[in-house]
Amino acid sequence: MYAAQQKYRALSIASRIEVASPHELVTILYEELVGALDITATAVAQGKLEAYRASRERASSILLALEASLDFERGGSVARTLSEIYRAMQKELSLCVQTGDAGKLKAIRGSVAELLAAWAKIRAREPA
């Protein structure tokens, strides 16, 4: 059952990505990052090390993708600030590996949720 859910989810994401604008792609990355952090926190709480490692690696990869997508030339100080935020999240995520601190994971997730909400507000202001 779980494998079927994963396949359906992957197909759903793939179909969204195919038609997404650059702004929507960032939204998808933020949503996926929130999900990966949720899975990571649950795996820590349940002591499931393999699930923890896989979801933490996914979260880390998404943070790298977000940082790689920044346009420092056009984005200026906003891009630099986001880069610093993503790097700080990477460090916190790495510390969670060493300590298993679910509180840090929740803090990172909260920050990503705030970024997602801000990104959604920007999207809402854009002309259709």
C-alpha cells in the first residue's frame, strides 16, 4: 500500500512540475521540504533511523536546490538573505543528525512554512 502511495505521489508531483512556472516550482520545493521535514521529525520520534536518514537527505537536497535556484544578479539582497537562510537550515539539519533533536526540526519546519506563506503572498500579487 505504501509503495502505491509513493508512486501516485511521484506522478502527481511530476505532472505539477511539467506545467509549473518558475514561481510554482519554488512553491513545490517549499511544499516538498515541509513534507520531508515532517517525515524526518516523525522518524526521529519513532526511532526509525533509515526513514530518518532518507527524509533528512531529501530535505537537504531540496535546500540545495532552492539555493541553486537563486538569481543573485537580479535578486540582490533578497537572494543573499535567502542563501544565508538556506545555509543556516542546512547547518541545523546537520546538527539534528548528531543530536536527534526534534525541536530543531520543528523550528526549521516552521521557518520553511513561513517562507512558503510569504512566497504564496507574492504569487497572489502577480498578474495572472
